[in-house]
Amino acid sequence: MFTFLASIVLLIVGYFTYGKYIEKMFGVKAARPTPALTQADGVDYIPMSTKKNSLIQLLNIAGTGPIFGPIMGALYGPVAFIWIVVGCIFAGAVHDYLTGMISIRNRGAHLPELATKFLGKAMKHVVNAFALLLLLLVGTVFVTTPADLLYVLMDGKVALFFIVGAIFFYYILATLLPIDKIIGRLYPYFGALLLISAVGVFVGLLVTGAKIPEISLSNFHPANAPIFPLLFFTITCGALSGFHATQTPIISRTTQNENQGRKIFYGMMIAEGIIAMIWAAAAMSLFDGYNGLSDVLAAGGPGLIVSEVSKMMLGGIGGTLAVLGVVVLPITSGDTAFRSARMIIADYIKFAQKKLSSRLWIAVPLFVISLALTQIDFNILWRYFSWANQSTAVIALFVGAMYLYIAKKNYWVSLIPGTFMLVMVLAYILNAQIGFRLPMTTSWIGAAIGTVILVALFFHTAKKNRALSLPLEDDVSNWKKAA
């Protein structure tokens, strides 16, 4: 398992090297007050400790993505390891750090507001629509997946309807109540389950001497599905995910000091990458090669893989705890998905959220729509989620690149991964069954042309914004007087 262990080491080294470079290049202002202080409202803007913020950030961003995605991605073979490592260090963690820090510099603004400011007013409605679609899909998917896992875990003794209802009820409370009342108090326990799950499977792989395949660029997928672009839509949350751009502003509003940003944003993405590595390795090793894995996936999907891996590695009790750790992940992303959607809509229509009644006016319609979406086939929802997710990541990376370009800093760290994913996003939607269904060759040509046009437009806008000295951050010099 040299490739597997080396990949985890590289992820950790990436945090201390490339993560440090990104932090230094961005330029932390430790003396600058954060939105948790300047915008304090007792609901969304509340100062919290680095440890608590880091744990909440990890649980927010790590839905079923770093587990179900790598399990599906394992069908491609060890090339999945390469994407997790490279994607996490150079794309995903950069994406999360820049989104979080730029949000901190702009009153804890969400992605639609940041895209409007840095990419132009024309992006306002587009990004709002993308973000809300993504969050509704995430919230809905992360109701059904943990409900299905719990239903299997309880051997069908509790009706699925009641499990779904209980999860929805929790989501309503987490969406409406101040962040330190539910999320801030429950997440330490959820985090313990997550750690037991991930560490348990990792130790199990080592103790059993699991046969994890070594590095290879070959495509092992039994259906020979193309690595490009499908791998980048199969493994998202463990490498690069636009969903994270909707979550980091939640914590940018509770971060006490800018120098905590690398631990919270860059570091927690690296932690998610490690979780993704563990589950990809487990999936590759336990089912007699790729055909065996394919058969198990066909029989019960990623949920069955999770259950089987956990029980084989950790036994009955340990396996149950591990499955519960996996159940925690989608629940702790689903609750903040709805919370983010509420905050984005409130920002969009400029509707203050201090009163509970104001929060209800926005939250109730969101849950009604989500309840209706639960009736749609999960696989269809997941395909649309994957494309919307990576499209949102592209927008966030271009926002980061624009910020750095105006600041006369190394914008390539964001623009290069953003451009790469832009090609993938365009090629995917042009070719996919949920898109335009064009031949693959035609899709690549269209993606290349579209990317050249959009990147040229980026530089045109960037030069104009730099010439106009577009303000990069809000003025907080008089925040104490205003308070």
C-alpha cells in the first residue's frame, strides 16, 4: 500500500508547505477585526473558537461526498488517488481558503455577493440561481442518503418515512436557531463519530494488510467510462467541490481572527482529502478487484459498501459506530445547506434575520420544495448535483483569481485549477445525457472554445477592475463607533 500511504503523507505535507505559501501570498491581517465582531447579531455572526470552527467546517463540507464519491471513483483504479492528492492540495484547499478569507474581508458575504462584486453585476442572478439550486439538491440528497443508511442499520424496524421526518425536523431547528445553540453544541459529538469511523477503517486497512493497488494511470472502470471528464464529477468533495463555497461563509462569520484561516479552511479540506483517500482505498481493496466492487455497487450502491467495509474491518459494534460516523456526514452538511440557502436569500433580498419570524418566511418554502424533490430518483438528482457543484467551484476559483489579480498577487494559483475545471464542466454538460448529448470529440472542441472565450473575458474584466482600483475589502475602521 505504498501509493495509499504516500498519498496521505503528501496531503499532510501539502498543508504545511503549499498551504503556508497560499496563506503568506494572500497576506493575513491579524489586527483586522472579523465579521464575527463587526457584524455580531447573536444568530449567524457569533465569535467561536478555532477548534470549534474547524470541526464545524469539516462536518459542513464533508457530506457523503468524501465517502460515496471515492467509493464510486475507486472503479477507475489508483488514478483516483492522484486526483484526490493533486485536486485537494492545489484546487480544493485553495478554493476553500480563498472563499473563506475573501468572505471574511467582505462582511462574511456568500458566493453570489462576492461573484457580483468581483465578476460583475451580470453574475448576480446567475450565481444566486446556481448556489440555491446546489444547496437545495444537497439538502434533499442529504436527507435521503442518511435516512437510507439508518433504515438499513435498523434492519427496517423503523419506517423510512419516520426517519426522513426526524431528519427534516432536525434540519428545521438547525436552520432557524442561532448557530451556537444546535450546530455548535452537537457537532463535537458528531465529530467524535466521524473520527472513529475514519480512523477505524484506516487502522483496519493497515492491520489486515489490505491489498490496495499501486499507482497507475490505467482506467480500470468495468464499463470503460472515460477518466476525463467523468472522474472529476465522481470524486468531488474529497478533491474539489463548489458546495464548500456555500459553506465557508457560515464559518467566516464566526472566525475570530484571520490568522486562524489556514487551519479552518485549508486544513479541513486536507482532512477531508484524507477521509476520501481512506474510503477509496477501502473500496479498491476489499472486493476482489474492480469487478467485485462493481457487483457490490450494483447490488446496493455506495451505502452497502460502507456497511460491508465497516463490519469487515471493525466487527459488529465498531462497524455500527463507523456507519453512524458516515451517517453524521450528510446530516451535518444537509443542515448547513439549508442554513446557507436561508442566508443567501436573505442577503439577496436584504431581509434581516435577527427575528425568528423573518427566518421562517424564508426557511419554510425551502423545506416544502426540498420535500417535493425527495420524490425524484436519487441518481438523477446526484447527476445534476455533480455538475452544479463543479460549476460553482469554477465560479469560486475565478472569484479568487480576480481578487488576487486586483491585489497584484499570484492569481495563477486559483486561475489554473479554475480553467482546468472549466474545460471539464463544459465538456461534461455538452456530452452528458442530462446535457446536450453531443459526441465526445465535439464536446471537447466546444469546451476548448468556450474556455478560451471565458478566460479572455476574465482578463478583460480583471484589467478593468484593477484600473478602477475596485475595493477588495469593506472598511471596518469605525466599526466600534457604529456599534
